[in-house]
Amino acid sequence: MTAPKPLIAGNWKMNGLAAALSEAKAVAAGAAASAARVAICPPSLLVHRMSEALAGTPVLVGGQDCHTDESGAFTGDVSAEMLADAGAKLVILGHSERRSGYRETDALVAGKVKAALRAGLEPIVCVGETLEERKAGQALAIVTRQVRGSLPTELAGKAFAVAYEPVWAIGTGLTPTTPEIEEMHRAIRATLVEMFGEAGRAVPILYGGSVKPSNAAEILHADEVGGALVGGASLKAQDFLGIVNAL
């Protein structure tokens, strides 16, 4: 099967006011000739304004989470339909900060994936092990279990991505070695093929965790790496473009 274009997605987390839209516009201007699909996932209150600001550019806008239900008495939550209505095309689900801080389980993440598909959003499903799990030799088992538990069968034939984010590398400045990244991405690929057959070979597997311009080229050219999910380095256009253009 033909592999899709790499996906470079920026996760702004709880950062960014209206003034930050200028950074998104600068990304769009600098990524026009990129070999990758480029996306920015701002806080939910910026999704609509960013979608309008980036209209007509190749940069996609995404959400950072969604509820499993379409609507209801869920104070403070945002549904997949609301994100789509605001202009989002993708949504990050199962990020380690939600798994740890909000006790999200694989089953809950799978339910959110179904909600994203219901609303026509492309899910980016995050998986990753803690430092303790890696030291205990459990990293491969933990991550492949998360893949199996977080990806519902409804994804068959749909566009989606998996993002491998070792929890111990997020925001720490630490990154696994290239062989460690390749080992995990190969294990995820084998699990995707096991679950979805040959179509599983075309699913982009992104790497996330302290990706920055200085290490982006090595990571993005590693075996089975189909892009990156970028945190802090996506907040400034110059830094993010250094990653986007590292392909």
C-alpha cells in the first residue's frame, strides 16, 4: 500500500491566547512547500479562530481531546461534534497527560476514538510507557497493549494515526535512542497489521517526546517513523518549522 505523507502535529496543550494566532499564520507561510501534512492543535477556545485564520492554507487544525458523547450534562467538556463545528479536522486522544492526570483508560480512549469518527475527525491516538515500566523491561508489552485496547475495530478503513510518546521523554529534554524508537515503532506496526491487516502498514506512527529542531531530522528519518507529535517546540513558528522542514 502507498504510505501517506508524514504528519507533523503541534500540540499547544494549555498555551496560547488570541495573539498566538500570528505564530500559526507564520507556520502556514513557512510550511507551504513541506513534504509533510502539518497540523496545529490549540486549546479548544482557539480552534474556531485558528481555523478561520488558516483558511486556504494547507495547515490543518485539531483538538486536544473530546468527550465520548455528542452532547449532554458534562460541564466543561467538549464533544467531537463541537470541535468539527469549530473547524477542527483532527483530534489528539489518549495523551499521557490525560491518561495519568485524568485516569483515562484504554477503554475510555477507544470510546473517544469512536466519537471522533462519528464527527468525521481524524484521531491521533497516543500510547507510551513510563520510565519505571521501561526500566522493568515492560515497555513493549505496555505499549502494544495500549494500542490493542485504544483502537476500536471501527477504525478499519478510516484515516488515523498512532503517536508513540514515552511518558518519561515528554517535556524533559530526554529522548530514547534511535534504535529504541525504531524497536517500539516496529512493534506498534506489527500490532497494527495484526489488528487491521495490510491496511495497518499505511497508518502513520508518529514519535512524540522532546522533539526539537536539533533532533528532528534523525528521528523523522528513523525506520517506521511517520511523523511527529510536537509539544513545546510547536509554540513558536521558528522552532516548529525547523521540525516541519527537517524531512
